[in-house]
Amino acid sequence: MATTEDCAHEESIRVFCRFRPTNQMEKDHNGQICIEIPDNNTSVYVPSGDHTFVFDRVYGSDSSQKEVYDTAAKPAIDAVLRGFNGTVFAYGQTSSGKTYTMEGPDIEDKVHQGVIPRMVWSIFDGIYHADEHIEFLVKVSIVEIYNERIRDLLDPKKDNLKVHEDKARGVFIGEVTESYVGCEQEIFDTMRAGHFNRSMAVTNMNEHSSRSHLVFILTVEQKNLHDRSVKVGKLHLVDLAGSEKVAKTGATGDRLDEAKNINRSLSALGLVINCLTDKRSTHVPYRDSKLTRVLQESLGGNAKTSLIITCSPSNFNEQETISTLRFGQRAKMIKNVVKVNHERSAEELKLLLERKEHLLVDLRGRCSGLEQAFRSHGLAIPESVGGATTYAGAGAIAVPKQEEVAELYDQLQTYREQLRTKTEQLTHLNRERDELFRELEVLKQLVRGERDQMHSMVAQMSDAKDRCEQAEYERNERTDEAERLRFEVTKLQQDIKDLQLSSTRLAAGARGDSAESSGPPSPRVGAQSGGSGGAEGRSAEDRHRADADRPLKRKVSQLDKNLEQLTVMYHKLVAQNSGLKVEVSENDKKIDRKDQRIGQLEKNLREAKQKYEKLLTQCANLTSAMDSMGRAKGTSEVDKGGVRPKNIMRPMRGGTSRVDMVEGSTVPSIGGGYPSPESSPESSPVVRAVARMAVVGVPSPGITVARRL
């Protein structure tokens, strides 16, 4: 018989927040604790922004791995053994403790084990304590989403798997390796193989930074050997890669490309959550990223989901912490529709039909017995339920009086009038609520418009600042060029002065020589011949000096030309520099005006936010009034009609996950029952089930087979 839990029902995502201790990098930057956790351990208060965030549970930096597992992950894992789908995933910035929470430093460490290793013991403990007639089949898959490509960590050659969807299996990863396991140690061996193939790297913030999203998929298929029914529970344990700021992590090259893809997939995850929590949204973009596509059933689908957000308590990462807390608060608003994945076999349906037929025969026999008892006592059998019935022979006549009927009719009329009045009031309140909603939408549009305008102004201001910095840089370069040219001009002027001084000295020497050559002739004999020889010598010296002055004159003329060119260039640079100064002053004025505009927009935004909060308060008051009216209406209906009958729930039929069969493989299945300490390994339910499947050589009906790694 179906219970209420087996039927489809809505269930919110459970969100838990965990803060890690401060690390060495935060201590080196003098980081201080920027959050407060009240005594109720369900909220986080950020004093700097006066923000309060409420979650299902908040763990401080001194919380243990066991405490986090027992409250955050174990309920979803236990639900898998009852046939539900379950998901546990960790979200947060890089180096915030996601991998530590999900995996732990060492899977063999009993104290510091993470969620995934502890899950193994919970699953097999539930299997060992199950009934003897329940047979289990457990299979494991491990994949990672690296640079928007799904890689199979149990078979690294499969590095670009595709995501498919059908009505029977839902969303699944095609051609993924599924390893069938029969004990805890086999799962641990599989985890070690997957962890060895995972992409890790070193950044400035984390020595073991995950460069991909890890998805651990465990499927538990249980078969009831009595009624041949099958339940399938699928568990997703996800260790997301952390969001990164390149300025802090120092990522370059391949690390930078990885960071871009990580942030892109996390942005797609945030967009999906926003669309799921926005009632106006008509489309949820699951296909924008491989991550959101794989987690489609966990976000708004058929799964019991637990989200663990990991944060840093230091103000060095305060902005990232507030962003993570807002992400968790939005995710808490998502509603999943969960149900047991139960597939009834033909034998089970036949048994249910036989039970119903037996019950019907019993009821018919009881009715016949009651009719005979009525006839034996001379009583008339009532023809209809609720009509006036006379029991002849007993002398008792149950006929309602006219006064009672009139009184009941008057009460009915009074209740009808009250109901009409309440309905009119409810209609009026609904009309007012709709008007308030319309006003709220108008205000939201205004706020969005102002916010977009503010963003555009900020972008324009940033561009203007960039242009100012570029102009300042060019002005500095041209100033340096002008200084260099001025220095060269000064040097050339000094060279010209030196050349002029040298030329003056040479001219003075030439005039002295010519004066000496024009002195009185010698009275000695042969003066005429001596005079002619002196003239020839002076002409030779003049030619020699002229030859020596010619390169100096060419050099002086060349220096004069260079000086003129440098002077012209200097004047041009001075003019350009003055123009740049004018442009810089104009840009400064524009920036000041934009700053004033931004301040005005921020003021308008604060006022709009206050109006929005007032409207939300009014809406809450109206909602509470409507709820009270609805309760009053329900009470009146109960008073009028008597006791309300219990709801009759119908069982829901779930689908099972199947993969293609690999020929020549054997399937280890796990039987129920807890092994006694004195029993040998060969007598355990796990080995008995494996031996039974090996002897038969055929897998159980409805259970698929894959080759064990």
C-alpha cells in the first residue's frame, strides 16, 4: 500500500553554510573575522553590510566532518536506499574548503573523512541491515567536467562524453563507465583511480586547486524477491571547482583558460537558479553548460538536494563570501518534486489485484450478513445513506422535526450570507493586492532602468579615466621628448659657440701672420729674391688655412640646419602639450559631472529600495490577512459539513536507469541481511548473491549489466 512519502511531493533544497579557519594568506594580509554566527546556528550576520542570511544550518570554523555529514548529507543518502534520487554538492570560492568537505584529506582517515567516503559506509550499512528478500545492485561512475568537456575518470580515453535524456532514465551521461561493486573496499579503490586522473593545479591561493567539477554517481538498484518489484535510487555527489579572481590566484596560460571555463559554468549555474526562483521566467537554460545539464534533475527536478556552501570568514575575501551567501539564499527558494523511483512488476500488480478481490469478497459477505441480521430482527433495510430511515418492529422512528429543519435552514442562510460577505472582502483584497503587484513591477522596472543607467555611467566613467590615463601617459612621453630635444639644442648651441671661438682664434692667427709678412724688406743683398720667396710662403699658408676652415664651415652650416629643425619640433611639442593640458582639464570636469550623476543615481536607488521594502511589508500583511480569512472560511465549511475526510494518495510509478548490456559480463549483486560475526566470508549475503547470479548466468529481470573494471 502506497504511503504519503512514496507519492510525488514538493520539497525545498536544503542549504548548509560552512566556514573554514583563516589560512596563512589571509593572516599575511592582516585579515580580520568579518562574520558573526548567532547561537541558533541557522543564520549568518555580516556587520559591514548589515546583512543577515538564514540557512538550514551554519557551521563554524571548529565544526567536525562528522557533524557536517550527519546533518547535511546523511538524510539525502539515506533517502537513496528508499528509492529516491539524492544530490549533495559543495559550492564556494577557490580555497574555501569544498574538496575538504566532500572528500577530506585522506579517504582512510576515519576522523577527517569527507562526505563521499562516509557515504560508502552508510550505503553498505543500510544494505547489511535490509531484509533477506531484498537484493541489491550497486554501480559507481566518476566523471569530471573540465573545460566544458565531460571526462570519464575511470576510463581517461573517454574525454568528451555527451549528455542524453529520455523518459525512462531522465538525464544521463552516455557511454560512461559503470563499475559494479560488492563491498566498501571496491568503491574506495574506484575512488582512488578517479582521484588519480582528476585535473589539479597550484595557484597563489591553493596548492591543490581543483581545475574541474567532480561528479561521483552511485546507483543503488534493489529488487524485492517476493513481489519482484524494483526501486532505483541515484546519488550525485558533486565537488564543484571554486570561482576565481585572476588578480588573487595569479592564473596565466592554461590555468587562465581553466579559470575562464570554471567561472563560465558557475555563472550558468547561478543563472539557472535565478530562473528557477523567478516566477516570471518561462525558460530555464539548463543547456548553457554541461554542469547545469548534468544537475538538471537536482535543480527543480526529482531529487532530494542538499547544498553545502563553503566560505572564508576573513575580510580579505569578504566580497566573495557575501556573493556565496547570496547564492545559497537564492538556492534555498528552489522547489523540487521528489518521488520514489518504483517500478512495479507484473507479479506485484497481480498480487495487488488478488488482495483487492479478496477484500471485495469479504465486504460483500459482511453486507449479506448485516442484511440477514436486519431481516431477522424485523428491521427495514435502508435504501439510501442519509435519508429518513424507519426501523419497524423496534418502535423507534427517526424522523427529523420541522422546527429543527427550519432552524438548520436559517443557520444555512446565515452562513451563506457570511460566506458571500467574506468572498466580497477577499475579492477586494485580491484586487488591492494585484494593484500593489503592478505598482511593484513598475518600481522594479524603474530600479532596473536606473541600475542599468548607473552601470552604463560607471562604464563611461571607466572609459574616460582610461582616456585620461592614456593622455597623461602621452603627455609625459612628449614632455620627456621635449626635454631631450632641449638638451640636444643646448649641446648644439655650445658646439656652435666652441666652433665660433675656434674660428675666431684661427682668423686672429691668420691676421698676425699676414702682419708679420708685410714688414720692411731686408737691406741685405738678395732682398728681392727673399721678398719673392716670402710671398710664395704666405700664399701657401693661406691655402692651407682655407683648406682647414672648409670642413669647419660645413659642420657649422649642418649644425645650424639641425638647430632650426629641433627648434621647429620643440615648438610643435609645446603646442601639443598645451592642447593635451586643455583636454585633460575637460576630461576632469566630465568625470566630476559623472561622479555627481552616479551619486544621484545611488540616492534614487536607495529611495526605490526603501519603497520596495515598504511594498513587500504591505504584501506580507495582505497575505497574512488572506490566510486568516482562508482559515476562517475553512473552519466554517468544516462546521457546516462535519468532519473532513482524509486525503486518498495514489502511488506513483517511477522509472529505472538502464545502460546497454556488455556481452560476456557477470553482475555482482548484494543481498540483504547483516552477516553474523562468526559466519565465514563465503556465507555473507554479498557473496551468496554473487554466487547465485554466477550460477544462473543471467542477470535479474529489469537490472542491466556492464563489464566490471
